[in-house]
Amino acid sequence: MKVSKEIRQITPYSPGKPVAETKRELGLSVVHKLASNECPVGPSPKAVVAMKQALTELHRYPDPNCFELHGAMAQYLEVADDYLVFGNGSNELIDLLVRTFCEQGEEILTSKAAFLAYPLCAQAARVKTIEVPLTEDLRFDLSRMAEELDRDRVNNRIRLVFIANPNNPTGTCVSGKDFEVFMEVASKKKDLLVIVDEAYFEFVRTKDSFSTRSYLEKYENLLFLRTMSKVFGLAGLRLGVLVGRPELLNFINRVRNPFNVNSIAQAGAVAALGDREHLDRVCQVTWDGLDGFYLQLARMGLNYWESQGNFVLFDTKRDSRKVFQALLQQGVIMRPVINYGFPTQLRLSVGLEEENRAAMVALEKVLVEIPRTLS
């Protein structure tokens, strides 16, 4: 079968190792999965009730326009409801952005060690990805990205810029000041859209970051992404939202498949968006877990990067593949990030208190058994 070289060269996305598979393979009765940045608290009880009620209407097609969800999300984000389009997770929206606004041979611009969906969606659409290295403190280097835009003024091939803020797997943010400087360049470039991926927005504690929403009126070519998978604990439903000017979203809606957001997802999301108490609890559990990780990692003499997400990237100072496998034997799943260019680091998601404690006990045990590869 003839398949293009771009498709043949794609390395499929590798999700975190499932709990059931790990139990079966290793004969374990208890496994703590702290690898996929999932919400350990689970969804809002109000969302669970709403989803159960929606089950009785599964013989009906879902609302293709997500009417109730538009209203709830618009109120939550404090934007007009025609500034929203929903997708089957942020991944679908990223794919739609590339397919809608890029042609074969054109380019997207992002950073190395950013969300893998950006280059994967681009490659599938026969679009090239330009990746700028991270800064020394593992942030998006917006000044280098602005230089790339300047260099592209002659050929004018870059159509989309993806900025993950906070970024996964580093957990770092860019400052509002740096973003404004970058946008002064990006806003003047012809036929360019800037998309800020705010999947972990609610977890941000640093004071120098920013909300993209506050810049929407200033920059006509700016959009941002949010998800229901993280702080809202609805990862299994696959629901994301793209926010931007209606004249841009109109083109997305022409490409978007009808009924792409199922009725259970719509019902659960509407209820979850209205449960502020649950959202606050999830954030507090996450922040407490991160602070606990920082203390324990520092005690073990391991470097880490302070995170604005619900996970932490830390340096084992060892071959992370060996540490990962040894942790599996202890019933703890973390995430190797070698494919992001971090050979000795692991990404650890915040879990419940007992899960976090088990992870630290297991980590300390296996580090004694595995020799260092770095001084």
C-alpha cells in the first residue's frame, strides 16, 4: 500500500503504562500510576450525577453545537460564547488547527521538549515543525522564537506558533513580559496564528505568568486552548476547548466533524464547570503534593524544576530507563522523558497522599540499587 514518507516516519504516541497491564505482567496487587498527569481526586460528584442522568439519552445524537456547554464555558472563562469551539480533547483541536490553517510544505513553530501532539499533527498533515531549544531553566525561549519569525519574513512559511504555558514535561511557564515582547513581533507577521496551550492553567502559582484571555482583544491572531482532562478530572471523556475570535473559529467549524463531543462529556463538563469547591480542592491537593515532593527530592539530593502543573520533572542522576523499570517492580509507574531529550529525568504526577508517599519510598529504595551516571 502506498503511504507518504511523512506518515511512514511518524513514531506513534506512547501513552503511560496502564495499571492493569502492570499488575498482570509483574504479578502485583497494588500499583500506583503517577505517570499521566491525571487528577487523583477524580471528577466532581456533581459531574458524576449529571453523567449518570445523561446515560438515559444515549439513543440520541449529542447536541452538535454544545449549547449548554457553550454557556457554562463562556461564563467560566469570561468570554463571549461565540469565542469557543469544542473538540474531542485538545489533541483534536490541535489537529484541526494544523489542517485548517496550514498547507503541505508550510511550517509550525514551537519548542523542543514540548507537547508531542504539535509535531505529530503537523507531520501527519505534511507540515514541517521548527523547534527552538528551551532556555537553560527549561522555559520556552520566546526571544529565539521571535528571531525565527523574523527570518521567515521572506519565505513566509510559518503559519502557526504553539506555546505550552505551563509546559509539559518541564512544568515551567513563560513570563507575561516576555510574552508581550514576543506578541509585538508575532502580531505584525502576515497570516500567522499564535496558540497558547493552557492545559495546566489552574495549577499555576507563579506571579510572573499570564492569562491569554486578557490579551485576546489586543491581538487578533491569538487563540488559546484549555482542557477538561486535568484539574476537572475528566480525562476519560476527551474534551478540550479552543478560544479565539469567531472569524477564526468559523474556519475550524467548517473542518470539524459533527457530533465530535459526546453527550456524556457535555453533561459532565457543564456540571464540573459549576463546581468551584471541587476545583479548589483539586488545586490544593496538587499544591500540597508538589510541596511534599520538593522536600523529599531535596532530601535525596535530587534536582527538580519547580512546577506550575500537576507533576514535577526531576533528575535521577541515573539512566532513567533503569530507574523506571526498578520502580515498576515496586508497583510505582512514573514517566521516562527520554523522547523529550531528558535521559536521566523522570516526570512524576501528583497522586493522593498515600500514593505520593509510596512513590517516594520506592524511589529512595531503587536509587540505592542503581549507580549514578552523573556526578
